[in-house]
Amino acid sequence: MRERRKIRTSPKDVEIGTGVGQDTVFRYIKEGRLLISEISQMEIMCESCGKPSREGTICAACRDRLRRDLAQAMLDSSDSSKPRTYRT
């Protein structure tokens, strides 16, 4: 498919060109094994917010939000001035 970079490809085009089913192609995209080009007609939906994404299982905005939340959680857990909550 690389030699057709300037042509907008659809999921059906990829299936015909590679012989690989669309479900498999989308699974490979979610796993990060395939990348969607900027001009492609292919999109997957973010599993967090439902917006279109071009890579992985979550979009860039949700990925950034998760990184910020995780960094804040790490800071909060290392802050000894805050009381810790233990669940039993």
C-alpha cells in the first residue's frame, strides 16, 4: 500500500490490496502494528470518548489526559503530608 501514498485508501481497498480482512486490519491498528496515513479514509473510534482516532485504542487527547492523571496520582501517592486511605 506504500506505493499508493497519495491515494485515499478505504478499509475495502486495504482488504483487496493485502488479502487481509478488515477486522484484522483494524485489530492491527489498535495493537499499533499498522499506522493509518493522514490521507486515508480509515478511522477507528477512541474507546474512551468515542471520537475518531488514527492510532491505538484511544485518541491523542484521551492519552494526554490519562498521562496527566497518572502523573498527578503518582505525585499524590508520594506526598507524605496527605493521609493514606487503606481499604479492607
